[in-house]
Amino acid sequence: MENNNFLYNLYYDWWKNIDKFIFSLILLLFFIGLFFSLASTSLVVSDKLDTNDYSFFFKHLIFILLGIITIFFLSSIKQEKLLKFSSIIFIISLISLILVPVIGVEVKGSKRWIDLYFLPRFQPIELVKPFLIIFISLILSSEKYTNIYLKYFFTFLITLLVALLLAVQPDIGQTLLVFFSWSILIFTSGISIVFLLILFLLLIFVFSYLVFFVPKFEYIKNRLVSFFNSETGTHNFQSDKAIDSITSGGFFGKGIGEGTLKNRVPEAHTDYIISVISEEFGVIAIILILLLFLIFIYSVFKKVYFENEEKIKLILVGCISLILMQAMIHIGVNIRLFPTTGMTLPFISYGGSSIISISILSGIILNLTKRKIN
């Protein structure tokens, strides 16, 4: 009886203080991803095996249920506890990222996953990203050290370590995303624009050197060359099929299950989910999804505006900027605005690591936007 009362009080306090509008948007985006998983991507298996197999849908459903539990846990604990154990989880996740080259699973020439008995095929960077934002934000807002440039340097070293571990895999898309998140945080903290511009140019120089002079990254060079000149390479097949699917879908799409992209392009249900949706449900569906993302992002930024605590502002800006940038890269790749990067669409794409990562970010956002109790 006491346990029931405890759980009821916990749920009551959580529901009373949570931002219900932001929480509703998160659930709606997850539901949309689940719906498209049922309507479109589940047919991938049934087409291949000539049977009514909905394993994609049920796996997606399990991931989302785990994600909702994660959101509830992270958003219900006290803010001080969240910030305290986030640093510990960051260290643990960083160690798992270090172990990827040693015990990682190689898929299509890239070693980005760890396959554990209790956690099959997990991508450590998806766990690193949310807690890296908190870790960097806590350092930048720390009052123990007054030298801001020392803080910038220390956070840069941490980000560089993560980026180097990603480059070894190799995963340039996530590497650029991590550097972008760091640059947003230091910009928000008040860094000089000139200093940030110099650093940006330096990173472009390093990236160019790696791509054009280091053999391990030659595949990126080939993708870039193919992107700018489609006649010189063969790396545009997926992007060309994706943009063709968007065009063929028109405003209202071909209808549920009538799309062909999911059968022609590998990993269409993750990296090209926007094109799959557009082909079957039309550009109207994409516009509505983008509108939901914009409302979600605006709602969080509105909370940032009224927040007084520096570290909370930094964490919220970092989390929502990460979601925004990842969505922009995914959509940009699908409409052939960017070269292929293998970036999932937050909330919508299939994939356990991706869903858990966005759930962690959502839980952090809901925790830090809760109604303050005096």
C-alpha cells in the first residue's frame, strides 16, 4: 500500500510540474515515427520474406516504450541529482566510445557499434552526445574558475577527444555534429565572434587535410567529389533515389505501402525516412512534421528566455540545438543539399540507439523546464 502511495505521489508531482505542452509534442513526434514504421518500413521485411512480418514495427515500439520510461525517469528526478550523475554517465559512455575500435562491430566498413549480450548493437556516441552537452555546460558555467579561456580550452580538449574517437570509426557526420554542439555552447556563453571565426577556419583546414591527404578518409573525398559532380562518382545513388522519391510523391503521396524507395535503398527507414514518408504521404506530411519540430524548438527556446541560471540556459540551448542540427542534416541529405552522412531524423527514424539518445535529450529538457517549486 505504501509503495502504491509512493508511486502515485511521484507521478502526481511529476505531472503537476512538467511542461505538458512540450511533453505532448515529444509524444506526438514519437507516435508519428511509430505510425510511419507501421505504415511504411514494416513492409520492408514482408516484401523480402513474402510474409506478414512486422518485426520493424514491434522493435520500434519497444524502443519507444524504453524511451518513454527513460524520459519519465530523467524528468522526474531532482535537478541537482540529474546534473550530478550526468558527469558520471558521460565518463562511462566515453569509455564505451574508447572501446569501440577494440570490441566494436564493423558494418559496411565502419566500426561504430558495440554488441553486448544485454544491449545488442548499441552506438556509444548516441549516449555520449546528451551528457557531453551537460558536461561542457557545467564547466563553462562553473564559478570555481574565473578564466573563461581556460574553460574554453578544457572543453575543446574534451570535444576533440570525442571527435578523434569518432574519426577513427570513421563517422565524420557525428564528428561535425559534436563540434557544432560545442561551438553553440561556447558562443552562447559569450565568446568573441572573431575568436570563434578563427577557430572555425582552423577546423575547416584540419578537416580538409584529413579528407584529401589521409587515406582512411578517402571515402569522404569520394562522396564530396560525387556530390559536386555526379558524373565523376557512384556515391550519389542513394541521394538520387531519395530526391526522385520525393518528387514522385508530389503533394499528397502515392499512398500507404506504395513507395519503392524502402526496397531500393539500404537503411531507408533510418537515413532516408523523410524521403520514404514524402513518397507515400506527400510533401504535405513533411511540412507538418517540420512545423512540429519548429513548434517544439520554439517552445524550448521560450523557456530559455525566462531562465535565470546560466548552466540551465546552456544545457537547454545545447540540447535543442543538437536536435535542430541533426534534423537539418537529415533533411538536407534527403533533398541532396548535403552529401550522404548517415544521420537519423530525431524521434522519427527507426533505430534503438537513436531513439534512446533523443529520449535522453527529451528527458533532460523536460527536467530543466519543469515548474520551479519554492
